[in-house]
Amino acid sequence: MKPGMSLIKHYLQFKDFRTEEYAYLLDRTAIIKKRFKNYEKYTPLVDRTLAMIFEKASTRTRVSFEAGMYQMGGSVVNLTTGDSQLGRAEPIEDSARVISRMVDLVMIRTFEQTKLEGFAANSRVPVINGLTNEYHPCQILADIFTYIEHRGSIAGKVVAWVGDGNNMANTWLQAADILGFTLHVSTPSGYEIDAKVAGVSNTQCVKIFKNPLDACKGAHLVTTDVWTSMGYEAENEARMKAFADWCVDREMMAAAQPDALFMHCLPAHRGEEVEAEVIDGPQSVVWDEAENRMHVQKALMEYLLLGRIG
């Protein structure tokens, strides 16, 4: 830890925050979203600058962070590997030392979690994980807020994850451990969730099912992701075969609770990981979920820069 950096709070994976911090963040999100919907100006981050570094392409992450920062009164610098040194010869540690002297907050969307951690270890300002191969904490934060908004507390509930044991699945596992719900996981053989990557010692919060229909039984929320995440395109053909039975369909939703919700972090491929009738049906909250990325991230940026309000 560099001198003067000990008080910096980063958000690199879901388990970086405690249960009570999430309670605060989710409450703040509701307040901030209500202000937004009522056209109330709220600009606590005037004169603050967010640097966004993209090594993976993005639609929702860029729009949600950029719009959110502007709405909070701040400004944004957008960097991709094409117009920064991150994709060239400069060590990540040096990039962190330079960029963090010029901005107040950094969001990074990249491949390896180790690259994000290397940047954070040398940053003078808070660093947010906008997505890595291992974790996607801002998305799960938005998903949990969306569930609470529609159904109330997620504690004690059952979330069914159907599909790839990827960064989303790892993050859901961390969330189940911290927030007190049960995660049902069903993945094809060879694509299992790795509890070591998730770093969760409490195995009571997760149940593994070979049959995705069984994983959905009694679930309050059914969620999935694309079968081939960014960086794994070479495996696409093999994955299409392996995942054929892991399409979230009406039968799976019928096995869940009658008022179960369906979520997907998007972009979605109708007819692959989810039936059109499900994602476009009455149980789907994917559009609220997508919008809520912006609201939870506004609360997150406020918290990292200003601490607790009130």
C-alpha cells in the first residue's frame, strides 16, 4: 500500500463491501433514482472527473457511467486501448500513477482481474470494476436493486443461475454469501462455477444442479447470460452445442415461483440462452435492470468520492 492510499476505497469485486454498506448503497440508489424520475437536479460531484478505460467493448457500461457522472455534475474522460498507453508498452502501474493524478475516479472494463488490481494498487483515487473476465459487480448490484424494487428484500430468497459459470455467476455467488440468499446454479459439464474464483468459503449459499429445470424449481429470480462471453469467441461453436439444453424457456419459468422475475444483463440472443417469449414476457424486468445500472453506479460513485451522505 502506497503512502496516503490506505483510506482509498475501491470496488473491484462484490465482496469488497460489507452487508451494511450494501444496505446503505441500495437505499441511496432508491433516493437518487427518485430524484432523477422527478427531474430534480442533484449535482454533488461538480468538479469531479471520472476516467473510463475500456479494453472490452461496451454499450450499457459506457452510457450508464457517462450519463450518470454528467447527471451528478461531474465530467468524463473516455479512453480505449486505441487512444491510451494501456494497450501498448507502458506498464499498468505507470498508467495508474499518471491517470490517477489527473482525475478523481477511474472505471476500468478489461480482461484479467489482475490488471484491474494492479491499477488499483497504484492509484491515488478509487477504482471501479466495470467488468473483468472474473467479476461484474456493478451489474449484480443493479440486478439486486431491481429485484428489491419489484419484490422487496432478496434475503432468504432463491436465485437460479442457468448457463455459463462466468463472471456473472461468480459475482452472484459472492452476493448470495453477503446478502443472505441461496443461489441455484446449473451449467453444462465443463463450464462449472469455480467457488475458488468467487472466493466464497460459505458453500451453504449455493446449490448445484445438473438439470437446469431443477435449478429453477421454487426460484424467485431466474437469470442467465450469453453462452459466449467476450474473449471466448473461439469457443462459440463448441459452446452452442454444450449449452443447447440451457435455454431459459417457459417450462423453466413455470417451475419457478408464480411471481418469479427473469433477468439478463444484455445483450441477449433470443432463441439461444433465452426464449423470446421469456425475455419479452410479463416476468421479464430486463429493461428496468439495464436502466438501474446507471442509478446504482451513481450511488456507488457518490459513496466512493463523498462517503455516506446524512
